[in-house]
Amino acid sequence: MTVRRLGLIATIVFAAACQPALTGSPPPPTPDVASPVDGVVIAVDASGLSDVRGFTLRTSGGFAFTFALGALENAADFSPSHLAEHQVSSEPVRAWFRVEGDERVVYRLEDAPG
């Protein structure tokens, strides 16, 4: 075999090895979700306890949804900083939201019913 042919074979083998494995079907799309939604807080977007911008919930169905935090109508009962405690404890929350543009904006948070 020539050096050129060996180089071509090596390139093809390398390219094939770098391709993602085919599983037979694409992953299911993330469904739309209706308000309110219950889930476990898996991420909080904040620069401090007083500057919470949003969070991500994982539902019991295994889907993750990202929310922006709007003005909470019950901030005295459930402060945005309380989301971090829920993230650590894995206690679920219930989030009421409205869709604004391409974001889900939360206007009410509560502990999810047990």
C-alpha cells in the first residue's frame, strides 16, 4: 500500500470514529408545559441571594424547563432566595408563569404539595 492510501484510510477511520453513535431514533422534543408546573430546582441563575434572575426545574417526567423570574405576587411568602434552599433539599416547588416572547416568566412560587 502506498503512503497516500494509508493516509486516506486513516482519515476515513478517524472521521468515522468521531461521528456520534446512531441510536435509531432522535430524542423526544421537550413538550410545552402549562402553568403552574411542579418540579425540583436543579439550577438557580443568581449573582447573590438578592439578585435571582431565573431558575431551572426538572419535572417528575424528567423534562427540564427554564424560567425567568418576574415580580412575584407573593415574594413575602416565598422569597426568590428560597429557591437555593429548594435546590439543596430537592423539595419541589410550584411555579406559576406566563409566556412573554420566548420566555416563561414566573409571577408566583410556592412549595409544591406533598
